[in-house]
Amino acid sequence: MRPTPSMLLTLTLALTGCGAMAASRGRTAYVAAHGQLPLPEEIRVDEYLADYDESLPDPAPYALGMTLQGARAAWGGESSEPLFVAQVAVRARDSHVRPPLSLMLVVDRSGSMQEQDKMTFVRAGLHQLVGQLDPSDRVGITAFDDRADVLLPLVSVGEGDAIHRAIDQLVPRGGTNLSEGLRVGYEAIEGPASVGTMRRVVLLTDAMANVGDTDMYRIAHQARQGDAAGVRLSAVGVGLQYQDAVLVEMARQGYGNHYFLDSPERIHRVFSAEVEGLLEDVADQAYLTFSPAPGVEVVRVEGLDVETSGEHWRMELGRMGAGQHRVALITLRGVDPLEHGPTVGRFTLDYVDMRAGEPTRQTEAEPVRVVEDAAEGTVARNSAVAWMARDLRDVAELARSGQYDDAERRLDRARAVISAVAAARPNDTQLAEDLETLDGFARALASHTGHPYRVVRARVRVSMEGG
């Protein structure tokens, strides 16, 4: 796939915050590896971007900080005029001391958890999670099938043998009373917490609720009520058939995290990220507002919910915590992609510093530093990843409507883009994983089209100059 003269330069906004949604990329890979295509709505650009590593400077002593960066990506060709993309990184400060933790593990042990060895992954993940906690932390276990039981009240992590024995007792059986499991789990961790203690619920389920209250929104509303009581929820989906939309809504309402668990490799990644995400909250009520410079037009915003007011684009970040990140992309028109220090507009970051308890505002209107090599920074990679996620969503939609040849052509484009960027970043293992996912998509499509599976790789080096 050759670069087109109309180059895309993407404005990438990397954000560190609580409420990390990173399930979509793992879920897509898992479904494709099983010869199926995910539903279009399960492919979410923001969660793809959130699942990639970002190296961002610590803004301490400030709660949040911004940096600007840009790059010209050569596969843009989606407009008759050049589009511009730059990267704005917003990062929360590091936290080197974590408050004590009270953690209730709410585990689905219904019969459906026996399929595809889901429970094996869950038990392995929980053993690892407990092993990463501090001796002063407390852990409890609530299990649910047709009904819910507290298998282990909150005990010190120092009593590790009791915790690991309770984990080993998790055996699939019965139906899935997800609503009751959450209710009992929250009740088991309720009550006044010690000063400075964090309270968390980690839910592990395929979310296939078939007993008790099965209404998705009422179930998810329990997460909002829990957060109002000071208990944050993280939702971990498992298995091929898990109900993605239920856990997405839970994590959103509970201001928590959303992951997908599918393999021993991802167990390590998921629970390492979850433990890191248990550090202190550093900012609340955070918003980023972008005010374009005269003549600059916003084409697209991806990665964050956005609302417009006149010439201002306001993106809600909510509560921000140490050690987590999200990425959004803003594509602009009206900026010369050949300019090496363009000024695209003003970025304003508003939040409440949770240590000081004071509202804070930071602004940034400096020229964008343009990266000229795809191997540097993450701008080219993030642009390609967003492109890939959009294309995969279209592939899934086309395939669902029976337009398999069109789906195959769209997939080949995504495979060429990612392989070109991967060739420029040979040490990026996450892009290598994406190539495997794309190959899985191609095999799944081949089973419908009857066309032989083939390898598609770009034979050009990604160049910021479009060559």
C-alpha cells in the first residue's frame, strides 16, 4: 500500500486517568483467534488506544501535565486536502505510596464459566492478583451462581493461605445471578472504612445473567451506587460469549476499569495494570478543552467523549488516578502538514487537585513539536491503531450484512497500514500482536468468502514525508 499525496497528521491526546477501558483489543483478538468476527459495537477506538504503552513524563508536583507532539502519517488519503494530526499527552503524576486497600473479589462461578476453560483463567488471575498486594491489604471473596455467598470475609493478605484456598474452591455450577452477586459483594465491603483506606470491588464474569434481575441497566446502576458510597468497581470479562455491553456500562457507571481475560499472557498484563491502577486518585472533575486557532477546523475526535460549544471542544476526563492512561485522537483541517512548528490552538486543562482540594487550570498553546520518524514517539503508531480499529469495525459491519468482498478489501487496507508501521517499529510487541489479530480476521473472513487465506504485508517503509 503506497502512501498518498494527501497525508494524514493526527492529533493524539494521551490521557492518564481512572476508568481505563482496555477490553476491546483483547476481546477482538480472542474472538478472531476462534475463527469468528466480533460485533461492530465491540470494537471501540478509545479502548484500543488505551491498551498501548505510553512513556510520558511525570508532571509532579502538579496533579496533571500536558505535552504536545505531532507527526505526518503517510496513509491518510481520506480527504482531497491535507489533514493534520498532533499529539497532546495529559498525564497524572506518579504515586509512590499506595493507601491500604480493602478488596472484594466478586466471582462468577456459574455453569457457563466452565466453557473454554474460563474458570482456570480466573483462578490463575486471582492467585496472581493476591500475590501482588501488600500484607497490610485486605481481601474477601464473594461467589455467585443461582445465589451469592461470601466465601471469605475480608482478611489480611498476610493470611495468604486462607485466600488461596478460597480461590481454589471456585468451581462452576448453576445459573448466573449477576445482580445478586454484586449486591452481596458490595454489602460485604460496606461500612465505614478506615481513614485513608481504599475500597474496591473486582468483578470477574461472562455477564450472561439468566437468574434474578437480568436488566443490564439496573445491574450496572449498582456500580454507580457503589461509587457514591466510595467503592469503585473494576469489571473483568472472560470467555468467547461474554456480554461485553453489560461490563462496559458497569465500568462507566462505577468509574472503574474494564478488562478482558483470555490467556495466561493477558492474565499478567490485566492484573499488573489493575494493581498499578489501585494507586491514589490525584484529580477529579477533569476536563480538557481545545480551542482551535483561526482557520483550524476539527475533523474528528476519537478516544474521549466530546461536546462542542461554539469554537470550543470539551472532553470529559472525570476522575484521574496515578499510573493509568488513555489516548484520544483529534484530526484537524487547515494546518500545513509540512510546517515543522505549527500552532494548532489552545488546550485548557481544568481539574480539582485531590491532595490540595483546590480547582486548578493549566493551559498550553505552544507550537507542536513534529516527529519526523515513525519509529519515534507514539504518534504514528496511535494514528495507525485508530485507523485499524475504525477499519475493523467497518469489516465487522460489512461481514454482518453479507458484504464479504468489501470487508476483505477493507481488512487488507488495515493489514497493510499496521504492517508498515510495525516494520518501522520492530521492537513494538503490541503491533506484532495486532498483526496476529488481523491475520485471525482474515482467516475468519476466508471461511465465508471461500477465498484462500493469504498474508498481506506492506512493502514500503512508513515515512513522515509521504515517500
